[in-house]
Amino acid sequence: METSDSPKGIARYKFRVRFRLDPSLPEVSVEPAEFEATLYRAADRPLEDGWLFFRDHLWRGDLGDETYFREVAEDALGVHVVSISFSELQTDQAYLDALRDAIGDRLNEFRADTVNEALTKYLGSSIRVMTRDDRPDG
């Protein structure tokens, strides 16, 4: 995860993706033909364009439309995606606090009575708060 001095912090969505290599030449083959990898998507800062990604695409910690996400991943990766699943939102505490505040100010948009209910409704229990030592950038 990239570092930031922003008071809104940083976060990213983590997905598991299984893809297949399909050589275009008949005399070429690969083994194995299928691979599994981790795909990350930066989470937009609360209240900025795209910040409602989790609300619009996740439900109880699962992708709402896996077919759509396979197509998006295929476009991004340039390979045939066999499957994709949401793993977690990796976030620092500053981002999570800003996200909670933004949700709290708009609870009616989430059809929830509390911030925790809204987060659970869309992300399930798939939120992991990363400390500086946990983050890939250290």
C-alpha cells in the first residue's frame, strides 16, 4: 500500500483472481495454463469520486456481479479470467475513520441504522486495518 500524509489515509481492495493463458498460436502450449494471483484496486478516498465502490459492487463481503468483475479484470490484465472473488479491504486507521465519518453522515444512502451495520452489509467482516509494519511498503 502506498504511503500518504493525507488525514483521510489510504486503503485498497484485495481480490483473488484465477486466470488462464490461451496461446494464440496452435503450436504453442503452456503448463500450467491456469494461475491464481492477488489483484489490488486502490480505494478512493471517502467523499471523492469512486469512494462508494464497496457499496455499489459488494454485498456481505462478496462481489455482487462476478461476471462483470471478470470482464473488468480481463481488460486490466489482458488475460482470460476464470474467476474472481473479493478478499478484503486493507486500510489504515485514518482511512477507516474517514470512511466511518462519511458513512455516518449519509446513513440513509446505505439503508442502515448504524455505521457498523452499513460496513457489515457491504464488506461483511472483510476489513483489515493495517499498521505501518503490516503494509507492503513498510
